[in-house]
Amino acid sequence: MTETPTLASPDERLATIARLNDRCRQGLDRTARILITRACLGTFADNRAAEIVAQAEILIALRGYQFRDAEADERDRGNFDYRGTTVYFRIDYYDAAMEYGSEDPADASQTPRMLTIMLREDL
């Protein structure tokens, strides 16, 4: 059994989780999965080509998202405007099998992330 290093403080742990979430949101986490709900895509596209364009534009908007201080703890959720509609996102932390929640979201080696992009009705 491998032992994970203990972070020095709760603030350091929170900063690590926030940094890992930023990497996920920016598309830099190769283990992360990104899901855009059907309801979200269906709102902005009526054919496959339009879906691809909407996906790309939504990801660009997400990657440019700036957190306000009040919501900047883990930086795991937020919302932004896309084509006049509020789009929400959330990052969840899973175990290696993607079945259960992660025991330690600050440990990237055991915590794949799932970024879900959705509309209000998907919440």
C-alpha cells in the first residue's frame, strides 16, 4: 500500500484541489472526462455540425471563466452566459474506477475528475 503525502494545512490542501480543478477546466488533465448534457447541446444546436461548434464555443467560454473571490475555494463549480443562456459547470471527484467518490481529491494520482457542463434543468 502506498502512502500519500500529507499536506501541511487545510489551506494548502484546498489550494491543491483548486489547482487540480483549474487544470481540469483548462483541458490540461489527461485523466479528466468532460460531459456536456444533451439538454445543453440541444438548446444551442439542431444538427451534428452545430453541436460540434457549440461544444467548442462552450469549452472556450469555460476556459476563460474567472472565479469571484466568494466562489474561489475549490473552484469546482460556476456558471457563465453563453448565447444569452446561463450554462453551469461542476467538477466531481471519483475513485480510479469512476464508481465512487474519491477518498482524497487533493491526490491527482487516485482522483480522476468529471467536468459536467449543463443547464439549470440538468441540476
